[in-house]
Amino acid sequence: MAALKCLVVDSMHESLFPLLTEIGWDIDYQPALTRDEIKRKHVGYDGLIVRSKTTIDRDLLGENPSVRFIGRAGAGIDNLDVDYLHEKGIHILHASEGNRDAVGEYTVGALLALMRNIPRADLQVRQRVWEREGNRGEEIMGKTIGIIGYGNMGQAFARRLAGFGCNVLAYDKYKTGFSDAVCREVTEQEIVEQADILSLHIPLTPETKGMVSRAYLDRFKKSIILVNAARGEIVSLTDLATCVETGKVRGAVLDVLENEKLPTLTPAQQQAFDTLTGKTNVIFTPHIAGWTYESHVKINVALVQKIDALKLAH
């Protein structure tokens, strides 16, 4: 009986391969394949593992795919045509459990760095400027933190806030009954009315794309700090820049951007980017919230466990 065959088309941590072999899979590791090459290559494979290199859709796999699952080595599935995959009966597996701890830690760390002026103070000291009063910060303790989306990432962030003495509120359009010792389930309007800090932990979908606009931010009763370690296209860069300028948003942590291919920014995006990079109350990082040495392995473990649970017949 032939082993099940899996095509891996993105660069992966080496821990993936013994994990797959142990559960009876043959692996063909081809991280350099182009999209056109994947179109020709995938036929005859039972599984396909990807990260974010290419969109998985009808154009790629065709009308009669042999692939029985798509394994997304990461949290989001915005590069997968979910409707097409469901139509073809192809299982969608992703590994958001794998980097939730990394995202939870990053979000707390970046928020602390912003509120305590750590990047600015570090730069000043390196320039031989010793400015204490100008870098007086504020504490998380006593603040109300609103979390939008209470899945793996939102929950990981909330758990790490438990020791800070803050008020954690969460809204999830698709979940109810999740209040616990670290978080209170509320309506979106309650977050709008009470939040000092807003942290986004939702996937990119047609519904959430561009959701955080100027109109959205203007609803908030307080001048808020915005944290986005989810997906960049959820937040309009130009609208965020406007709200930072007006003080409606008094600080921002941006691990993701509406357009992360910086040489291709539109003129409006470039103007907004220039505005935001000129602010010391905005922290940028290059999509690293879930990017740790540990999460690299944890993602593979979570993904292989889900592949094994399918129990696909040979």
C-alpha cells in the first residue's frame, strides 16, 4: 500500500518532516516552486502544505484536484479560497494554536514599549540625550483594554494581561458565553464607550477588510491606543494617520500594514506611512508578532496533529 504523499511548497522549519514521516506521510519538499510550477506539480498528491507564498484557488488546483487537505502553516487563511475548497471537499487545516503564545507575548510587550516610551527613550540616550520628564510613561494598571476577536490570539493576550490589574473586555461577533476570570464578554458598543486601548485579533475576511476606518475610530468615546497584530488590511492606513494627527488615536502599535510591500505603496498610502513614521507614539514591526523560534516548531506540531486526526485512507 502506497504512502500518502504531501507536497510542501513554502520554506518550513525542519521539525515538520520527521513529524509527518512518523504518521506515515511521504514528503516532497519543494519550497522554490513558482505558482505555475505548483499548478503542474500538485496532481497526484494527497496533501498540500503552504504558508503565504501563493493563493490556493480554482486556478491553481483545477476542477478535479487530488489534494484532500490544505495545511496552512500559520494562523490566517486569507490566501485560501475557502468557498472553492469547501466545494471540492478539501479539508482546510491551519495552526493558529502554534503562534498564539508568541502573539500574546508580543502584544503585551509592544503595548508596554509604547506606553513607557521605550523606543524613543532608547534612541535619545544613544544620542546622549537624558530626558526623564519627556519620557514619563503610563501604566497598563487601571486601563480598560478592549479586545476585538476572542479566538486563540485574543485569548492568549487576555491571559497575559491577568496580572496587570486592568479591565479586559472582549467582543466576538461569532462567539458568546466566554466570560471568565481574565475577561468579560461585552458588546462592541461597550468597548466603544469604555476602551482606553483597542487590540485587534480578528482574521482578514471581506467583512473585516477596511473595517477600522476613520468613521469606526471616531465612534470611540476616548482617545485610544490601537494595537494591530492581526492583519494589515483591516485598518485603513490613511484613516489611521488622520486619526493620529487629530489625536483621536493617541498611539498605535502596527505589526502589520495595509500594504506590506513598501516599495509598492500608493501615493495615499505613502503619505500616510510618512505621517505615521514621523510620530514617536507609533511603533512599527515587520509582521513578527507570531514569529519566534518556538512558534516555528509549535505551528508544525499543531498542523501535523490535525493532519493525523483526519485519518485519511491510503
